[in-house]
Amino acid sequence: MFAFLLRRFGQAVIVMLVISLLSFSIQDQLGDPLRELVGQSVSEEIREQLRDKMGLNDPYLVQYWRFLKNALQGDLGTSYFFKRPALDVILDKLPATIDLVIAATFWILLFSIPVGIFAAIHPDHWFSKLALSLSILGISIPVFLTAIFLIYLFAVELGWLPSYGRGDTITLFSTWKTSLLTLDGLSHILLPSISLASVILPLFVRLIRSEMMEVLESEYIRFAWAKGLRRRRIWFLHSFKNTLLPVITVGGVQIGIMVAYTILTETVFQWPGMGFMFLEAINRVDTPLIVAYLIVVGLIFVVTNTVVDIIYGLVNPTVTLVGRPT
Amino acid sequence: MNFSLERMRRSPVYYSFINNKVAMVSAAILSTLLLVSILAPFIAPYDPWDQTAFDIMDSEYPPIGSSGADDRFLLGTDDMGRDMLSTILYGTGISIAIGIFATILQAFMGISIGLVSGYFGSRLDSFLMRIADIQLSFTTLMVAIIILAVFQAAVGLNSYERYALLMIVLVIGIAEWPQYARTVRACVLAEKKKEYVDAVRVIGLRPMRILYRHILPNTFSPLLVISTVQVANAIITEAGLSFLGLGMPITKPSLGSLIRNGFDYIFSGSWWITFLPALVLIVLILTINLLGDWLRDVLNPKIYK
């Protein structure tokens, strides 16, 4: 058990080191920090002195080591545009993105579990067929198109819901501004969260359905029928519990995918989150902010994947925890 | 390979195809789209890539049938006065081309790595599969957005537009190799245990020849199934990138760049600039996905999961 955790943790650290090295190379190549600092009007001599002072003439690895040390202390540089620490800027935008992911996850769980279970139990029912057809349609519509259609229908034509921004927010735990707790905020988050959920929801319906159908055909379920257990008990206790295992692994990966799709959703709805900020940073060539975003997103991906792997290892009795399952 | 029409007609795939209306209709629509986009230079009424061929005075005509339409433009014009029909025909071609070339690159890398990984096994195998796991966890869209964004910021917008097509194909192609590698590896592991592989090994064939001539053909059906999905995914990814302004430039637009361009105008009521390319994009992806689903049901590769 301990070896498994250590191994998984080691891998996470290596991946983060690779990400930081890549990010650092980008910082090294993209833009000139000196020009952002002093502008064009300083003579070449003073530039060279400043360059020495800031350590820009040091060997590559020395500079990387310094970058890494600062990063570990939470210093990812200062944004050229906002004139504030890049990490602070991102942490300001993070709650908006988290709100969006929470709301989308809510839709996904609310619909995918009942529909998936129903479609597995009654594969020939018209509703199951409809759900499957709709899921293919859902997979085939890119997320930004769903968003555009929703905006056109509900914001432009009907004028029921706002098409951009976050609306009123409430501050929770003194740091987290959430729009999930005000009526105005909820009306703003409705369309973006539905668009974001629309990519993942169909995948989940299909995944839960196919995994559960597989479980329903297994020996122990047949035995449970033979034993005369009640239908509900077999479906919801014995079958559904065992479909959850693969759903957890895939679900964990989907959190990472959602972070990627937030960039698209936030752009369409001008949602003031991390993804929207990242695209603006790209357009302004705000290198420290770009690098900080890479590190933060990389960390989110690595942490979720590691946690999911560990949970899977703990929950699944068939995984041999000593080494790789064979 | 003695391939004949008669043999094709007797195959279960053909039988299932003519009995499946969804698959037939999808195939018909998809081949029509393919055909018109290949023939675009000949059948399109205007050349949308030629800056001198359109006039800003013609901008934002609605499609024929709505009020204020112009007879010259069947599907209306966009904000620059370009004929929508022509831009959509050319754009469909670009989207399909990117989807296909990116998938070929994925297949080439993934199949090579998967074969080697599955056949030689041991440490190399676990190393390669770890890398594949890690790469997959960073979803293609994310990787593509970051690489293209950084590239765009580094070389500037103007030179970026020149290399956009190549960059998109490379990024989507390289980022998705694990899909193929995993499938091929799983197939190789299953095939390796069979007697015919032992037989050719006893004859003394070299491993590379065994891999490519004897094992690879037997992994064909799962590969066909994931290839359809991969083409559809590549097209979606490209559309997303173009929508973010990281894909094809508006001077040589794909369907995604057309949608991005039209998005600014839906608030003022010019719906056709966005919705017509959007419709084509959805139909394109939907037909590929429906065919992929049908193929999966027919070929039923158990290893694919």
C-alpha cells in the first residue's frame, strides 16, 4: 500500500517538474521582461547592468532553479498587464471557474445517473432509445455551438436570460466569491453551466448504461435473481454500486476535460474565469500570467488524476497495490 | 488480396449496411459533403480565398427567401461581402482535410508505438504506457490550446496564419497518439498468444516483419472503429481552436473560423453567418459518429473499450 502511494506520488512530482520546465522554457522565449520593466528609453549599458542584476545572463539551469524555488514559495512572477502577482490574479479568477464546474457537475449527476440506469435496465424502452439518440447528437455538437444556440434562443430571441457576465456574487469564507447563492447569479450561470455540461453528460449516460448492462449480465447478479432478492435491491444496491468503479476513474479524468472546455464556454459567455483570462493573457503576450496559468492548470490536472488513481486503488479490491496490476 | 465485388456483397458488413437505414443515410450525406468539398473549386460560385473577388458593399445579405436577399448569393453573404455558399464549401473541405490528416498522423505514431510496446513488452512497454496515460490525462484540447496559443504569441499573428494549418494537424496528430497505441497494444497482446504467431516465429521471420505483415492486419477492425471517432474528434477540436482564434485564419476559414466570425453578428440579427456553417459542422460530425457507432456494432471488437 505504502509503495503504491509513494510510486503514484513520485510520478506526480515528475510530471509537475516536466510541466515547470516547459513553462520556464516558454517564459524564457516569450517576450523580454526587461522591456516590460523599463521600457525602450534606457541605454544599452544600463540594460546590460540590469540584466546582470536580474540574473538574466545566468546559465539556463541556474535560472530554472531560481524559477522553481520561487514557484514553490508561491511566487510565479508579476503580471505585465495587471501589475500584480500572477498567482493572485489567477486565484481571483479561480472561483468563477469553480462555480461553473460545480454547476455543470450538478447537471451531469442529476441527469446522467437516472437516465443511465434506466437505459441499462430497460434497453428496449422508447425512452432509452431516445436518450441514446440524443446522446449521439449531444456528442456531435461542439460545446461552443451549444453555447451560441442557447444565447441566441434565450438571450437574443426570448430575452429571458443574460448572455454574459456573472451577476451578483456573495463572498464565502472571506475569499470565495460565488454566484451560486444569489438569484441574479443563478440566472447568469444557468446557460454557461448547461453548455459546459452538454459535452460530458452524453458521455456519462452512455458510460453508465454500458457499464451497468455489463454488470447486469454477470454471474453474481444472476445468482441474486435466483436467490429471489427484490428488483430494487438488485438494481440499485448490487448492480449500481459496482458500475460506480469505472465511472469514478472516467469521471476524474472528465474534471480535467471540463477545465479545458471552460476556456471555450467562458469565451462565449465572457465569464470572468481563468480560461477567459488565459486567452486575454495570450492576446496581450502577458508571459508571467500565461506561465502561472500553465502551472496552476497543470497542478489541477495532476492532483485530480493522482487522487482518482489512489481512490481507485483503495476502492477496487482487485488492484494489487504492490506494483502495477498485471 | 483478392478483392472482388462478389465477395464484398456476401460480407456481413455489407449485409448489415443495406439493412441499416441510419448508416445508409449517414453514408450518403457524408459522401455528398466529401464530394462537394473536394469539388469546391469547380462548383463554388465565387472564390472566397481571393480578396479581390468580393466587395464590402455586398456584406450581410440574408439567404434567398428572406426579405432583403440578393439573387446572386444563394445562402447570403458574410460581414465582408463573401458568398456564404462558397465559403462553406471551401471551409468544409478544410475541416475534413484537417480531420483526416491529423488522424493519419495519430494512426502512424500510435500504431508504431503500440506494436512495439505490445510485442516487446516488459520495461519499454510499461514506460510507454505510463507516458500514454499521462498524455491522455492532459486532454488534447487543453494541450492544443496551450501549444498553439504560445506559438501564436511567439511568432506573431501574421506569420501564425501562414503556418496555422500545418500546426493544427501536427498538434492534434501528436496529442492523440495514445488512443491508437493503447488499442493496438491490447490487440497485439491478445494476438501474440495465438498459434500462428508462434508458427511464423519458428519459421524465423524477423520481429518487424511478424508485426507488420501478420499481427497488424488482425488489429484492423478495432482500428477502423476508433479511426471514425478520431476523425470526428479532430474536426471538433479544430473547430474549437478556430473558434478561439487559434485555428484557421478568416482569410482561409474552416467551419470553426466561420462560426467565430459570425458570432459577433448574431446579436444584430444576422443569424445565417453563424448558423449555416454551424449546421454543416454538426451534420458532418453527426454522420461520422453515427457511422462509427454502426461500425462498432457490426465489427464488435471486444478489445475496444
